[in-house]
Amino acid sequence: MLSRLVPKDIEYAHDNTWHDGNGHSHVKASLIGPSLAIPFIEGHLTLGTWQQIVLVEMDTRPRERKIILQVIGE
């Protein structure tokens, strides 16, 4: 779905500026967003039957990433 919405083979201003070929990656990342909030109930994630947490890498080359977990509340 993201590849249909944000194809690699069109011109992006980012690519014209930085010449790194990953303008489409930035657009996809802006659509998905940088964070996720999932409530816990009695120490368990409240995910639906078919839900799961996934990391989606959209860049054109490998990069080191950090995952930050923040617990808020009681």
C-alpha cells in the first residue's frame, strides 16, 4: 500500500537537494509516524487477536536504530 501511495520512481525535492535517493522513505515515514502508544492492563499489552508490534524500515540502506520504551502511569 505504501509503495502504491509513495512510489520510488518519481521525483522528490529531497532527492534533488540531497542526492541520496531516499525521498520516498521520508514521505512514507511521515505517513506512518514516529511513535506508537499501547496500553498495558495488569502487566500485559492490550493488543487485539491479530495485532502485533512491528518495526518498519523504509530507508534505502541499513542504519543503526534505537528503540525507546517509555512507561507512563502507575
